[in-house]
Amino acid sequence: MDTIRVARSTAADKDDWLRLWGEWQRHMAGAVPSEVSERSWQLALDPHSKR
């Protein structure tokens, strides 16, 4: 069985996150403006974010 590890995002994760974010958008047949993508990434880095 594979092990899944969950950890807080760090700045070093951004390229991987952008790749996954883009794949999700393609899967959903949609597109998110770059400003929204950047804000979402900043929320992922914010330890106080509940989003």
C-alpha cells in the first residue's frame, strides 16, 4: 500500500502546484484567470487561511 503524506505548502511547491492546478482546470474544461490562480496560491501558503 502507498503512503500519502500531507504537508503545508511552501514556496518551493509552486511549480508542482501550478501543474496540478492546470490539470484540474483542463479536467473541468475551464480556465481560471491568472490573478485568481495567484490568489489561490497565496492562500495555500497562508497558515491562517481557512480556505
